[in-house]
Amino acid sequence: MVELIIWTIIKILFILFFVTLPLAGVLTVVDRRESSMIQDRIGPNRANLSGDVWDLSKRWRFLGLLHLLADGIKMIFKEDYSIKSGNRWIHTFAPILAFFPGLVILSIIPFGGNVTVFGSSTNLQIASFDSGMLLAFAFSSIAVYGITLAGWSSNNKFSLLGGVRATSQMLSYEVVLGLTLMGIFMIYGTLELNTIVQGQQSLKVDGTPDLLFGFLPKWGIFLQPFAMLLYVAAATAETKRAPFDVPEAESELVSGFFTEYGSMKMGMFLFAEYAEVVIFSMIFTTLFLGGYHVPYLYDSGFILPFGWGSLSINPTLVGFIQMLTFLLKVIIVAWGHLVIRWTLPRFRYDQVLRLGWKMLLPLALANIIITAIVLSFI
Amino acid sequence: MSEDNRTLMDAGDLETSTMHINLGPSHPAMHGVVRIGIDVDGEKVLNSDVEIGYLHRGFEKSAENKRYTQVFPYTDRLNYVSPFLNNFGFALAVEKLLGIEAPRRTQFIRVILGEISRITDHLTCNGAMMMELGGFTPYLFAIKARERLYKIIEKVAGARLTVNYSRVGGVRGDLPENFREELLSILKEIEEDLKDINALVIRNRIFMDRLKGLGILSKEDAIKWGITGPVGRASGFDYDVRRDHPYFVYDELDFDIPIGENGDNYDRFLVRAEEINQSIKIIKQALDLLPNGPIQVSDPRIIMPDKGKIYNTIESMTANFKLVIDGIKVPAGEVYSFTEAGNGELGFYIVSDGSGYPYRVRVRPPCFFNTQALPNMINGDSIGDIIPTFGSINMIAGELDR
């Protein structure tokens, strides 16, 4: 029991303070660097440690990563403005409500295989629920309240419109989001994420690899490619990033639901967006990219297809390789997710809803039906 | 999706009330210089009221207290994204009143620089439109292309924006060395930039859905409102001063006038995009035809002599003295001179009483007429559509409020 508690605390600290929050922070800078490269700009290069402002060659800039620190310090030391009209308590509470429920989703994500340290063995997953993804859906719904209350309590017409837009958009896309994943749940027969990951790359009863067409691992991306596209669209809308950023469309609604926010309260909304990107990437990796699996690497070592041979590796080493693989996949997915923002223009509010209800929802339903038919014949 | 693009979701039996929202002047899309008060039902705009005048600086009144040459810096600040066009428009008006014509080389220089300004104007307008629709990357590509032109403008005029390059009866200085080669290579780069921009937006489904069928201005309305330029042409009003009332040497050059069909935002975007190509075509022709010769008329009552002459000959010194103290004595009379500026017909109405100061200057700012029609174009659309519609009429407050 003590062992379980210690493991759980270690895992929580690791996934929260060593993976998600630092990655979300770095993503804020990556987003700026990346956009500057796409757009032929220099990008963030002012923050430096050396104090020599003028000589570019003497600055220690660390690829602009110091901007993360500078922005954080700026946000924290700005005046913590609280509105005079409107509801102050809800106004203060809303960013917290928007930020933290998303982090709970981290508890169900398997970020590595089974590892053994000092004779104590554990699965690298904080909590294993049978309800699995349902918990993720439930907690991502709670974030809607934060946005809605932020828009409503600000007593600002732009905030109100932004809040209304965000609410209807997030509610609409939750339906689509759930339905796009139904195919995955049907194929792997479970909602529990670790079981899904194991199902994506497993050995048959006779010890041979369970592969698609003899060489493809049974990852979600190969079994449900169409659902993957729908999921990316729906999840982008759910995280309110471009081209679905109508709730904060800066040219229309100034800053949407967080127009009346300043200092770290606004910082929390901005940070929540990047934390959501990380969580989205984790779920995407888990469901569609084989989670922590390296292709052809099983618990006992590599088993290559077409009988090309095999290589046995220490199981604990495999566990750590898998953990690093998971992080690498998450980073790549998050990076790809950021590119979308700088490529596409923004939808209009009603077009977003029309896309969700009239196109993505029927397509997701069709995907479920086709998957069901195919599954019934196998 | 485009046929029901204008229909917004109806609240049905639910009881709704309208809300009044002030867009601007402190609003990201309103440039800080205009206010649109809108009554909305949900997201649908029921009524709108455009309030202008936030950038009124009294250009017309100021011009009455300046000598003709001194007015040029003020014209830079009318449409500040295409300063050359205003410069040359005013110069042409005064020249008409004087009854003189600028030397042939000057006229070609004016065409070339004017078209460069037209390109910067259209790049800015289309770029801003893309940015306000969330396309920040194509916007920066457009600004990058514009920057190339600003570099060469700086070489010619010494300033990027406030060029103050034209003079009555000529231009201030000759073109720099290697101007032709540099400009041609820049135009080649710009054509590459335009390819990038067009690849990102022109056939982009989101972009088309945001623009098509919205902010419609019919041809009849365009004529009734007095709208000219790209906005009028996008509505099908086939009128371009360069072709219909040629000035400078436009009648010797071969170019097409793009005409839109639907008069919606997408047409206005495409018309501007095509006008950039036509301007490049005009510049290339004019560079081939550019003759050698003087760049100013040789009349000492209009153009200041060389500094060397001023210091060494009594006639030139007198001419200099008279020009500085009295200014150019323009014969009494009045003139309405109009040119095709970035936004349409830019008119200068000048009344002269024979002194060195204009008695009255009145500008016909093309985007004033565009802005008049704005409420009709945005009523019935949603809040999100105000932004591209407002962007597509290219309201430049310096010109609008004067």
C-alpha cells in the first residue's frame, strides 16, 4: 500500500511538473518561434541573460526560451486587476475552473510500459479506471464552465459574446469528439487507456506479433484513419485554437471571454490553452499512435516482421524506452498541432457550429456504423 | 455552403432582445479611427451606424494657408499607404490650373511610382483583410512584399511613407542609378510572394466561405453611392480614370481593368489581387518606354533654379526669392482634377485667386464614399462579417477624415 502511494506521488509529480507544465510552457515559446520561421520573421530574441542588450553575439538567449521566464515574471508582477462591476468572485474563480480540470485527465494517461525499480514494479499510469476516456470527457466538460463564467461575470459585451460562442462551440464539439472515438473503443473493446495501448501492439497467444497485413502495427491511425482526421478537427475546436478560435477572435471580439482579465489570471487562460494542447497530444498519441509503443518493440525486445529476426532487451529498459517514446510522440504531435494555427484562416461562429453538427457529426456516425459492420464480419 | 452563407441561425420562439455594441474607436479592427455602433440580435447585425471624423486634421483649411509647393507634404498624409498617388494627383491639379504639362520623363516616373504605390496600397488592404480573418501568415507575406517596395521608395524619395516627392511641374529629383534593374528584380520577388499568398488563401475553403456572398454591394448601389475604384469595379461598375480619362501617359500603356461580378468581399479581394498584377505589367512597360530628358519644366516662375545658379546669377536669385516669398503664382480660376488613386477616383478641386496660396482646396476622398455605403453592406450579416467587409472597402482614415 505504501509502495502504491509512493509510486502514485512520484508519477503525479513527474507527469505534472516534469512533463505537462514545462512542455506547455515551452510550447508558448515554440509557438512564437515556429510562427516566426513560417512567416519569415526573427521571432522572440530579446530576453537574454548577459545583460548586453546591443551586441547580438554576446547575448545568451537560449533559442528564445528565456521569454518563457520573462513572460511568467511579467504576468505575475502585473497588477491583479479585479473588476468593479460584474461578479468579482466568479471572475476570479473562472480562470482556475478553466485551467485545473484539464489536468485531471493526465491521471488516466499511460505514459510508459511496466517498469521495475529497486524490485518494485509498476505501470506508468497514475490511475487505471475502467471508465477511462469517459473521465476525460467529463473533466474536459467542466472547463466549459470556466470559460462561460469568465465571459458572463466580466460585464463586458465582448466577453459575453465570447463566452456564448465558446460555450456553444465546446458543447457542440464534445458530442463529435465522443463519437469520433467510438470506433476506437469498439475495436479495442475498452475505455481504459492502458488496455487500448496494449491492444495496439500485442503478441498473439502463440507469441508471434499481432500485425495488420503482416507488417503494420495495429495502431489507431491505421485502423481508424478517418476517425483520426475527425478527431483532430474536433479536438482543435475543443481547444479553441485557430481555425476554430472564434471565442477569442481578436479582430472581432477584442479578446473574447478574457477581455477583462489581466496579470496571471489572463496568463492562466493562455496557459490553459497550451496545457490543453499537451493533453490533446497525449490523448491523440495514446489512442491513435500506439501510445508508448515503439514499432515492433515488445516487452521482451524487438520482433521484426517478415521474420527478419529479433533482439531481446531488458524489460525495465524497454519500459524507459517506451516512456521516452511517448514523450517524443507527444512533442511531435503538439508541434504539428501548432502548425495548423499559422496556416489556416478563422471560421465564422455559425460556420463552426454548422461544420460540427452538419458535417463532422454525420461523418462520425457513419464511421461508427462502418466500423461496426466491419467488426461484425471479422 | 455559400448559398445559405447569409442565413444565420434563428432563435425561433425564444424571446430575444437587441444589444448595442460599440465597435471602436478602440477596437483592433477599427484602426483606432472610426466607430461602428451596431445593434445586434445574438450575432446578427440589425442596424449599424458608422461614425467618422476621429482623424480630422483640417487638411483643406491648412492648404489655404500654405503655398502650393508646401501642400505636398500634407497630401502624403491623405492616403498614407499610397502617398505617391496623392502627390501626383495634387501636382496634376495645379498643373492643369497653370496650363502646363510636366516633361515626358516625369510623366513616366509618375506612372511608375504611382503604380508602385498602388501595389503597396492593395497589398496592405488585402493583407489586413487576411490578417483580420485569422490568416496572419499571408498577411506577413504581403507585408514582406510591401517592404521590398518601401525599400526602393526610400531610395527614390528618401522616405518610406512621407515621400513628398512631387513638385508642381515635375518631380523633386531624378531616379537613382540602377533603378530599372533593381525594380525589375524586386517585381520578380513580389510575383513570387504573391504566388505564396495566393496559394494560402485564394482557393482556401475557409477563406472563401468567410468572404463569398457577404458585404454585397450591387452595381446600381455602387453608382448611386458614387463608389469608384476597386470597390466599384468589384461590383461591376466598369470605370477606371486611367482608362476612361487618361492622364500622364496611361493612354500609351496596355493594361486590363479587372471587373467583379457579385460585388461581395471575395470579388473585392480578387479585384485588388489582379490589379497588383496589372500594376506590375504597367510598371514593366513604363520602364521600357522611360525616356531621358528633364524631370522638371524649365519655367523659373514654377521650378526653383539650381542652387549654384541662385548663388551666382541675379535672375535665378530673384526667381528663388519670388518662389520662396510669394510661391507659384497660379492664375485665378478653378479646376477639378481627378486621378485613379488606390481606392478610386481621387479628386482635387482647387480655386485660385491668383496669389501664391490656394483660395480653396477640396479633396474628393474615394474611401469616404466607400465608407458611406458600409452600413448597407453589413446590416443583416453577423458580427464576424463586419470585419472582412470593413477591411475590403479599405478605409484609410487619413484620406477619409482629411
